[in-house]
Amino acid sequence: MLRFLLRRSLGAIVIVLLISAITFFLFFALPSEPALMSCGKNCTPDAIAVINKNLGLDQPVPVQYWHYMSGIVTGRDFTVGHCPAPCFGYSFSNQQPVWGTIVDRFPTTLSITLGGAAVFLTVGVGIGMLAAAFRGTWIDKFFSSLSLIGNALQIYFVGVIALAVFVSGLHWMDNPAYHPITENPVKWFTGMLIPWLVLSIIFIANYSRMTRSQMIEQLAEDHVRTARAKGLSRRTVFFRYAWRGAMAPIVTIFGIDLGSLFGGAIITEFTFSLHGLGRLAVSSVSETDLPTLMAVMLVGCTAIVVANIVVDAAYAFIDPRVRLA
Amino acid sequence: MTSATMFLRRRARLSAAALAAGALVLSACSSGGGGGGDGDKQSQGPGEDKTTSANYSIGTKADSAGPAPEVSGAKKGGTVGVLQRDAFNHLDPGQIYYSDVLTNQMLYNRTLTSYKVDDKGRVKVVGDLATDAGTASDGGKTWKFTLKDGLKFEDGSPITSKDVRWGIERLYAPFETDGPLYIPQWLSGDGNAFRKALPEGPYDGKHLPASVLDTPDDKTVIFHFAKPHADTPFATAMPNIGPVKAEKDTKQKYDNAPFSSGPYKVADYKVGKSLTLVRNEHWDPKTDPVRHQYPDKFEISFGHQFADSTRRFLADQGADKNAMSFSNAVAPEMTEKVLGQSDTKARRFVEIQPYVDYISFNMDRLGDVRVRKALALAMPNGQIVQQMGGATAGLLATNYLSPAMDGYRPTDPFGKKKSPAGDPEKAKQLLTEAGKVGQEIVYAYANTDVQQKVAVVVTQALERAGFKVQKKEVDSNTWRTAIAEVKNQFDIYRTSWGADWPVSSTVVPPLFDGRQIADGAQNYSHLNNSKIDAEIDRISAIPDVKQAAPEWQKLADRILTDEVAGVPVFYNRQFSLWGSNLGGVKYHPVYGTADPTGAFVK
């Protein structure tokens, strides 16, 4: 297990480094003048030169890359002062330390992701199992149709309707907003409820369909038939034999989805006026704000890689046939 | 003249119009007035439907004395929520130019002069920190301001003339690049040349000589300009002509933590996300003729699309009852719903902003004035307004100057009110006389949804009049640069303009002075007529802005009628809505936004 984790972690570091390098060099390969962002409207060539020097943009791109990446580990010194590790530099557009912004935005993304995932995983898998258990009945047809509809919907559509109906119309729920769970758990929950539910509608469809088909497949397997023949109860066969087998691919997909969501649920954030990493990613792209863009990308990329490692490790527990060594 | 910045100041408004791209909305602008029913009735913007705008004046010493007149029914306490779409780009008063941050800074920043807006939308330029709007001498080249007693920063320390000097001198520092630069340029030289007078600002211990900026005692600030500037009281109302305490000046970092001189101070600022302003206990209402301090707090949050803020104001529930927005407009797709919901009547306005949209004619390529006249006659202003979002987004324009400008007169040389869809017959007749029927017109526009729709109606109208239109879509990120190139290969293109203060000296010279033709400059039509230039000089030298105002209008009309450098299309409008539990929200005619300085929680 330890060897597995070590090997995968090293691989993950290489992947993250590769992606960071590609992002960094691509940024400079495209026509952009980051100093203009800091320079303002009444900008002069002299001012641009000063900014380029202050931001280190006058150095070769590989050197800049090295400074950026090493700064994450060791911290960096800028003209405005020392930036302690983990230093992702200062934003080109608002001159704020990027790490502070990431720390501020990440809890929102974390809340959206974990809460949404909890809902869509339990409800999605539950519906899928129900449909599989009652295959061919009206229950199966009903939930299958429902998931088809869910699959066809988009967050910006369902989100706006949910706001109009449940917040503005019926006043059942609060306007979506992020409140730190440490300050007010109730407000945190009520503020996140609509984003969770709307995000879930889209994902539930996938998970229920996937669970249903996996369950049906598993229920037709020889070992399940044997278990039934041995006289095990229907419940035991369903949960211990079929469900366990069905979970492996679902966990894989879940790992990828979770990782992507950690990178920022962009449309969800815009629909509900929330400030997470997704919105930060969009603004950093439009403002050619390389330090912020790199930071968001590194956080997202790391989340995806870590989620994949966790999923792979989880495999061993779910499926004893998988050996990690 | 930092004219390029005006474009930027307009950006928020333009985005609003861009959002209107898919606008269903509203009845046609058939009557020239916009035709938006209730929207029109609500519009009592400066100058609109009046023969002459008389809404601007220079206030007296008595007008400049605090406190500001009580707002009827006002109560103290509560928290006002502010829903904004775009995050503020600056808090440092030295860097502020956009209308949203201009509005915001009124809450924590005071300036030498300021705008006092009464219940009827009339504006007086009054002394804010100063006891009056300034005293001119030496033919308008020297301006003296005396500070009031009892002025304090948020730490209770007194505001002196040295703090005002510091606030102005720091504009010379290389990092101060985003704000308006009228005063530094008038003091020390045009363009960026002024920076040479104090290359590091006041930070290396150097100051401007007393012959330029004098502070002989703690109460007196004297400007010595190279030329007369009659509109100095307006220029000193810009947000960066105020006090900055040297010990609290953190240079670039000041942008996130400005030191307050106004009724509120920054309590918490999360860049790009939220800003909380709380009462500044050291602000003395007796010194302030403009601002109030009714709510305990302003909680400003960013990232609210127009649809989101409009939905919240319409639903009017919970904390949203106490919420407003400085610059978010009503979402175009929700306009009818807002107008149709009677409980919104007391909590909305539709007002004219000081921003005008034009179609400029490239006079280097369109040499024949008859062709330009035909273009002006054929232009379907009314239909363009519809594409931009209808009556609540814009009011059909008939001449170059906005009704929000002092001295505005509703002249209409091309009969736009009578023929909002254009007059193709008359245009064709002119083209025939010129022997130019079938002339090809290269029409450039940004490739945004809304401009593509506008292009369709413009093309149809021009082709009805006998032109052959060649449409040129330009990438929206580069089109401003493209049209501002003197040697551009286009005949006509959409341009826009917003005045920094309601005096047309901030409009006519940058747009029509032949000496200002340059790449990136705003004489988009390349009008180059020495007689016009001479007239610009003559009017600029008039020492009284009130006397100059009608002269600017006459000159603008002369340019429109005789030179036809372009055709005005529409005057921008701000359609605002807010929560039912707020009182005292009013329109700020100079900033074109909802003014929070008198707002209170009922």
C-alpha cells in the first residue's frame, strides 16, 4: 500500500509539474502584455518597463517559471515585500497575494463540491439501485425517464427556475450565499442548499443511470446467481454481492467528477452569484492574470490527481481482486 | 484631457446595453422619445423635454455649508446591501474613474468640491472640503480654495491643506495610472509630461513648487495653472482631488485600504468579492453639504448579474428589501415585469446618463458632405435603440450633446424625432444630386451579439436610401483600437462618449478638434477644420462656464449640420430598481448611477 501511494504520488507530482509548465509557457506563447493589466489607462512605456521589472517579467520565461514554482515551496521576495510560502505571487490585476485569494475562495468551492457530491451520490446511486431492483416495473421506467430529463437540463436553466420558484416565488429558501460553516452552520446549510440541489439534478441523472446498468450487469453475474442458489437473502445478494461489484466503476467516475468540481463549478458559481475557484479562474483568464491563473490551475489539477489516487486506493477495499502492490 | 478614459468610464453602461442584445422588450421608440410608456414618465432627467437645461449651477458659500438637507422620513441605523455585477477595480481615490467606483467613493472620500443634487435632480457644484466652489483670479489661471473647520480623517486627526497637496502630488507617482488627470495636467503639462515635474510623487520628499501648487497655511490650497480653466470647480470634484494622509499612504496598497475622510470607512474588503463600509465616527455632518450617514453599514457584494439583482429587488424579500445597486441596471428581459409591477413605482427610476452613442463618419474617406448628410438622414436611430434594449436603455438622440449636459438644447437638424427609422427618400435625393447612388459604405462594428443586430437594421436602412453596405465585423477586443487608427479602412463606425462633468468642454474638443487627430485619439471622424478649431479656442477661453454652455451647443449643432462628422444615435439611460425598505435613493446625474449618500433603511 505504501509503495503504491509513493509511486502514485511521485507520478502525480510529475503530472502537476507538466501541466503547470504547459500552462505557464502557453500563457507567454499567446499575445499578451500582463504589465498593461497593472499599468492602468494612463500608461507609459517607462511605467511598463518598471512593472515588468517589478513583476520579474523582464526575465526569460523558464527563469520566471522556476521562480514561480520555487516560490510555492520557499516563498519569494517582491518589491512590495516578502511573500511567504506557499507563495503563488501577486495578482497582476489587483496586486493581492494570490494565496490569500485562493484561501478565501476555496471554502466556497469545497462547500459546493462536498455538499453537492453528497446529495448527487446518495440520491443518484439510490435511484439507480431502486431502478435496478425493480427493473422493468413502473418504478424503473419512472426513474429512468426522470434521469433522462435531468440529463438534458443545464444548471443555468434549472438554477434560474429554482431561484424564481423557491426563493422569489414561494420564499421557501434563502438566496444562495456562502457563510463559513464555522461561523453559522445553519446559514451555511441554507445558503448552499439550492446550489447543491441544482448541481445534483445534473449529476443524479448520470449516477442513477450508471448505477442501474452496473447493478443489472452485476445481478446477472455468475457469482450473484451462485449466491442466490445458496439461499442467501435477496437483501444480502443485492447489497453485498451485486452492489459491491457495481460500485467500482462508479467510484472511478466519482473521483474524476469530484476532482473537476474542486477546480471550480464555474456555471454553478455564476448562476448563484457565488465566489469560488471557478469564477476566479474565469476572471484570471479574462484579465491575463497569470499568477492567479496558475494557482487556480494548480489547485484544480492537484485536486483531480489526488482524487484519482484516493479512488485507486479505494478500489482495493471495494474489490479484493485489485491488488495495489 | 484624458479622453481615452471616458470610453472606459462608459464600459459598465455598454455592458448593460450588450446584455440587452437579446432583448425582447418594450414597444418601439416610435415617438423619438423612446416610447417606453412608464419609462418615459419616470424620466425627469436633467434637460429632458426642456428647451434649455438649467439644471447645473455653481453653488454659493451658503450652499457649500453643511449639514446636507435632511431627507424626509430618514432614520438612522440598519444595513444597506449593495448588489454589484462587476468587482470594484479600485478603492484608491487616485485611481478611480468608472461610474460604479465613483459612486462608491462618495461614501468614504471627500474632495475639494462636490455635486449637490436636490430632489428635482438639479445639480450644484459646491465646496465639499472647501468653503465654496473656489475663487478664480488672474483671468482663471489661479484658483484658491479655503478648507472648512472641523474636517477630520477616520482617526480623528485634522484634514489640512498639506493632506490635499499630498493627495494631488501622489497622482504624479508612476503607479497612479487609472484616474482622471485634469488637475495634474493643468498644473504641470499635458499627456504624461506632467509626471516629469514630480517623477516619484511626494515620496522622496520633493513637492511641487509654490508657484504651481501652494499651501501657504493649513487651510488654503492655491492652484496656479498655465492656462485659464473656467471649469476648475468641476475638475476639483473628481475623486482624486482630496486629502490623503501621508503617514497612512501605503502607495499601491492604499488601493485596498483607503483612509477615510467621508461618513463611512472600510471595515472589511475582500478584493473581487465584497466590501463592508461602517460609520466613520469622526466625520462631522456639519462640514458636509452633500452626504448623510443614516445606515450603520453598507455591505457591498460583487458578482450579481443584472438578472440576479433584478430578481432579488422584484422579489423584495428578507435582506434584499434593504438592498440597492449603484450601477446594475434592470435586466432587459425583466423590464416589462418591473414596469408592470405597481409596487416598484416608488423604488425605481429611468434617467438619462451623460453618455452618447454615435455612428461616426470617416471624413478622410467620405469627402462629399452630401453623402454624409444622406447617411445621417438614413440612419435608423429608433430601430438601433430597440436593438440596444429599448426605451429604458436609451433615448433617441437628435444632436451631439446629451440632455445631461449643461446648455443642452433639443435641436434636431436631421428630423430624427419625426423619422426615427430614418428618411430614405430624402437621403436618396441627396445621393442622386451628388451622383453617388450605389456608393459603397464600409461599416465597421464589434462582433458582439447586439452590434450584429444593430448592423442588420443599419444595413437595411442605408440600402433603402441607395447605399451599398459592406459590413466589416471587427473582434470586440480590438475594435476600439481599430477605429481609432487614423488610417483605418472603414467609412462609418459606432463610437461613444461620456463627459466627465456636465460641461461640453469635455465633449466638443476631444471629438471635433482637428489638432487632436492621432492614432488612439477620439476625433474619430478626423474632422479637421481650422474655423471649428478657432471656435473651440474661443469658447474654451470664456471664463464663465454658464456663458460657454450655449456656445458649445451652437458649435456642436454647427458641426452636425454643416460638417456632418457623424450622426448621434442615442443617449444612454440608467434603469435602476431597489428594495422597498430603502428610502432616500436618488439618481446622480453626473455619475449616471443610483446615489447612496442619502439612502436610509425605513
